[in-house]
Amino acid sequence: MNPEDVKTLLESTLTDCKIQVESDGSHFNIVAVGNIFEGKRAVQRQQLIYAALKTQISSGAIHAVNMKIFTVQEWEHRS
């Protein structure tokens, strides 16, 4: 999979989120920003990403995922 495929998949599942994806082979770095993450703990946020990528992870197309997940407010206030 390429980063654009992963981005498109995440954007279709996590509506109203801004997604950035970079990759090194089958290892993907994802930054996701959206209010869908509001009120959720870190593990719950990660579960949303993993659920969207479940098929690709199971098939081996995605081997590893590094995530940075923010609400819009958290993104705006990061230093």
C-alpha cells in the first residue's frame, strides 16, 4: 500500500478528520486530527485507526503503524 491509499481509507472511515500519512515500505506514520477523538483516551483513539486499517493489517499490506492523534483543539494548542 502507498500512503495515499492509507490516507483515502482513513478519510473515508474517520469523517471530518485531517489525515497525514508517510511510509517506509509497510511501516506507516499517521497523524490524525479531528473532533471524533474528543473525550476519548489514547487507546480508544488508536482503536479507531486500527479498526479502519484492520483488513490491511491482517493481510500484511501494513506491517506497523505509528500514530499521533489529536483533537482539533489539541492540534491548535500544541507547541
